[in-house]
Amino acid sequence: MASETGKEPEVASHTDSAITRQMRQMKAELAGLLSLSLKDMTRMFEDTKQELAREIKTTQKGVESIGQKLENLAAEFKRLDQLVAKNETAINSQKQELETAKKKIMYMEDYSRRQNVKLIEIQKKGEIKQEVLKWLNTFLPRQLTEEDIERIHFLGNSREGAPRPIIVRFASYLTKERLMSSIRANPDVLKRGDKVV
């Protein structure tokens, strides 16, 4: 049936022509290769060999350059590591110095305050130094003079109806201690609400 319609031979002839074309192309390439002389083949081989040698040389240079860059990077990382370690040592040393300085400052502040007392809720009228001296001398066994007080001043802002705390700095720590001992021995000398700290 297929032969009656004529389609089958047409397909076969189409396939035969494609194969024939491929065979002709291969034959032409083979003829071209065979037509090359030994001298031409040697020249082609040498050209290919030289091209490969150039590419290998270029690749080697690239590898050497990358190797050099890696060595430089390793040296830089080592230098940075040493710098970081040096900086960490310096920072730790500075932290210790800072802690020591803080302790010294705290000690100096405490030491400078050891001659101070704060008077709270104590009513004063008139000149502050005279009033404080008069009030202190009411219960101290040894009378204080103005030379016993180095400095005296109010703390904070004044509020209506509320007396401001007073800081008294004595010329000597012993004078402050005598005052505190006297108050501890006889707390009744302070009026209700008065505080000495």
C-alpha cells in the first residue's frame, strides 16, 4: 500500500540525499587533509606547540603572580595580627592605669571629704559662718574659732520654707572627729529633724 501511494520511496530518497551530502563533505575534508604535505603538517604541529608553550608560560606567570600576592597577603595578615596584639596589650595597660587613676581619684575625694560635715535641717539666720560657729559651740567641749573652719557654704537651691543643707569643711580632720564624737556621745544636742553627717 505504501508503495502505491509513493510516499515511502520519497522518504528513502530524502534520507539517501542527506547521507550522500555528509559523505561528500567528509570526503572533501579527508581530501584536504591528505593533500597537506608533510612539511605543512610539521609547520601546523610546530605552530600549535608554540601556541601551547605561550599559553603555559602565561599561565605560569599568572600562578607566580597569584603566589606572590598570597605571600604578600600572608605577610600583611601577620603584621596586622601583631598590631592587634600590641594594641590589645596597650588597651589592657591603659584600662589598668584608668582603674588605678579612678581608685586614686575616689580615695582623694574621700580623703578631701573627711574634713567635711553636712548640716541638714538646721535653721540659720544672719551670717552663715558666725551662725554655724555659734551653733556648734553650744555643745562642743572646746570652743571653735573661725580658724577651725576652712570653708562653709550652702548646697542646692533655696526652697521657700525649707532650710538648705550646709557643708562645713574644718581645717583639721581631728576637729570634725571631735564634733562627731560629741554628737554620738550626746545625741540629744540635736533638735528634732537636725542632722549632722
